[in-house]
Amino acid sequence: MLKNTLKYIAFIILISMISCAKRGSITGGLKDTLPPVLISSIPKNFSTDFKGNTITLNFDEYVKLKNTNKQLIISPPLKNEPLITPTNVSKFIKIQIRDTLQPNTTYSFNFGQAITDNNEGNPLNQFKYVFSTGPYIDSLKLSGRIKDSYGKYVDNFVSVMLYEVNDKFKDSTIYKEFPRYITNTLDSMRTFQFENLKEGKYLLVALKDKGSNNKFNPKDDKIGFLKNYITIPTDSVYDLELFKETLPLKVFKPIQASGNRLYLPYEGKQNFKNSKPKVVLKNGNEVLETIITQFPKKDSLQVWYKPIKVDSLSMEVEKGSYNKKFSFKIKALKKDTLNIKALQNGQINFRERFTLETETPLVKFDKSKITLINKDSIAVPYTTEYDEFDQKLYIDFKKEPLDKYSFTFLPGALTDFYEKSNDTLSYKLSTKEYADYGNIILTLKNVKRFPIIVELTNKKGDVVLAEGYSEGATTLEFNLLQPDVFTVRVIYDDNKNKQYDTGSFLEKKYAEEVFYNQEEFDVRANWDRNETIDLSIPFNPAVEKKEDDKKKKEAEKKRKAF
């Protein structure tokens, strides 16, 4: 009996312990998703007749500041950045203004997402502290959208500025002075909004401000602007297109690259292929023979000259009204020699031209020493084109499917500027079947004007995969394309020079208009696609992002299913 009683007591104790363990278990509770709350400020938010230089913001929990250099937008801008403390976790933020404030002016401190709680990093989104040094708070608004004039996607953190148009305003103001008002797209990529504006006439400008100094630096910054001034108040929504200006030509002192070549650094890249600057290289009064080419992927020209034993040379560079003279020392350095590289190796696509790239510029071609035969040893006719500026020799010929081709360059076929010729060169090429490629026929609707450049690019728009030009035709064929995903870009070639041209702020000239199609085209092997492109429907990155997010969710579902 006693034994059974003891067993019963032990069982009751065990059940109690388990029950207590369950009741006392720690789960951590619900995740904090609430942002901090401003409970008070000194002076109060939206105060008028502001006289001091210190602002204190008090919150209901511990907060920290994050990326204030990017997120905090002060409008109008201050010459000296305010001192914001503490830098560690605290329940308050103190702002010390280190500028003389303008009279009768509404100031806005927009913290963006810089203020977050300490526990989960929940941001106090777009928190604004506003005050006026005058008797009232300005309350007018202005909004708009940003796009890139050429690129498919626009930069984030674009500064948008309003300059007051008064008797002191000049076009040069944007290079030298702070704007009256400023806002920033932050990471929205697309839209902007001004608040707390006063009525008046303004110049509206957008800058991708690399220097973060609220002034336009054409060397580094992209700019977008409206030609006409705007009047506030207004209900209009404004569109701005960012572009990078082509700088005026400026060359710098030549640098000796070898015993027969100089680098000529420059800024303000022009269309040098069609219009090179005049470069005169002298030994005393003697003019030396030269060839001018582009240094690949660098803002430098290459000045090739015949080797000469001298201590120094002089150079004069002229293009239009621009003129610059240099004198510089010459050292005995190793000379560049003829070296030839084929850009295609083995396989060649139907849309490609066989291309040779040379280390020194070529001056002579002997076609009698160049042979091209197919797999049946039958001679194949070809044409040549030499691009001196890029030092490339293009050889074009009709390619047949599943064929093999042999190029032979006998000694003396190619001669460079220094009278050096090639040794025997042999190259083997082959083609695939037509069925390994795809075709696109584009039908264009609502073309505003001609001529146009029509490009097939990759998804980002930074690589051109195929190109066409139309002076009136609305149907274009792109045949024998390598399988890929293509984006359509259309450039309105208003100056008819067959290339995209940027704008100029001082000339009040916009960049040439560019259109991107919203939909991408997947072209596979042995496919024929017929696509109609409506140029009246602008590209909207938000639509693409929504589609990308949808694809990511679907992919995640499939991954979890396994």
C-alpha cells in the first residue's frame, strides 16, 4: 500500500514539473516591427520665428543614426554641415546648426531612413523636422519623375534642385551657388517630391552629384533640366532626363609610352574617328611624320612617330578654336613592334567580320598575298576595311553554313608605319548551321520621326548585340542572331550622324531621345520571331521590377517544393 502511495505521489510531482516547464518556457515574444516615435522636440516641429541654433529630438525608445551622409537632406542646403550627436545609441538626437540662417525662410531636415530603432533597425521613414525663421511655414509642393536619357535604368540618390529665378540668377549659378531648395530620390530610383516651398519662379535641375557638394561639375556629374522656368504653385508633374555632357576638349602633357609612341591624355572625348584633332610633333623646326590612334579603353590618344635620337620634342594640338602647346623630354626606351592578333578564333558567326588587331598602325596592304579558301579549296572573294583610329583590319566575306575557311597572309601582306611586315600567318575558321541561330522581324508603330537607330541589346542595355538604321522603314529584319535575350532600344538620330548624342545645359540642348521597349525577347536556335513595338508606350522600370519579383517568388516556391 505504501509503495503504491509513493508511486502515486511521484507521478503527481512529475506531471506538475512538466506542466510548470511548459508554462515557464521563454519564446522571445513577437518581433518588433514598429518604428521609433518622436515624443517631443525643442523647439517644436513646425515652429515659426526660429531664433536658436540647437534642436533636440526626443524618442520613445533608443535610436541610432544610419547613413546620414546619404539619407539626410537639408533644404535649403547649409554651407556648413550641422553637428549631429550623439553618434552612439540614445533616446535623443541633437542638431547643432553651424550656419547663419536666412531670414523668413522655411527649413526642412528630411532624415529619410537614417533614424532607426536600436533593436530591430526599424526606420522612422521620411521623418521631417521643419521650422521657419519667419512668421509662417511655406506649404507649397512640387513632384516629378527621373529617368536616364540613354541608360535603361536611372541612378538612385539623385539630387533634385530648385534655383530661385530673380535679378541675381544666371545660368552659371548652378556651377557656383547652392540651390534654394533640394530633395533627393534616395533609393526610389524614379520619383521626387518637394514640400514646404514658397511661391515664385524657379529653374528645375536634377544632378547625379558625385561630389555631394550641391553644385554642377560637368566632369563628374550627370544633369537633367527643364529649358523653361516653372512657376510655383503648380499642379504639373515634371519629367527630367539625366545625361552626361561631352566636355570641351582639353589635352594634357604628353607621356612617353615607348621609343616610338606617346600618350596624349585628354578629357572631353569627341567623335575623333570622324574628326581627329590636328597634332603636330616637332624636333626643333622639323615636323615629324605621325599617326594618331585611340588608346583602347582610355581617355588618351596615341601619337606614333619614327624613332629619333633627341633630348626633347615639342607638340601642338589644335581642334577648332582649341590650341595647346607642349615641350617635353625624350628617353631611350624600347620600341613597339608589329604584332597581329585575330579577334575570332575557330568559330565565326554569320553577322561577324573577321577582324585583325595590330599593335602598331598599318599603312600598306597587299591583297595578292592574302588568300581565303573554303573547305573545298575554292577561293572565296572578300573585302577589306582598315580602321586606322582603332588599329583594326576588317575582312568581310559571304559565309556558308557548316563550312570551313582558311586565311593565309604571306610575308609582306601587311606593312606597318615602321616598314615592318608580317611573317606567314594562318587562321582557321568555321561556321555552324543556320538552324543554330534565330531571326527577329521588328515592326515599329508610332515612330515620331526619322532617321532612327534600332539596337538589340542585352537585358541591362549596356551591350549592343545587333544594330539597324532606318530613314523611313518601319519593318527591320535581324537575321542569324546568336540565341539570347534581347532588349530593343531606339535612338532618334536628329542630327543624322548615326550615333547617340548627349545634351548641353549652357546650350539648352537635350540629349537625343531614346526609347526602350518594356518587353524582352527570347530568341532561340531555329526560331523566327515577329514582334510589334509601340514607341508610344514608354519603358517603366517599376513594371519590370514587379515582374522580376514575381519570377523570384515563383522560383523560391519551386525551390522549397523540393
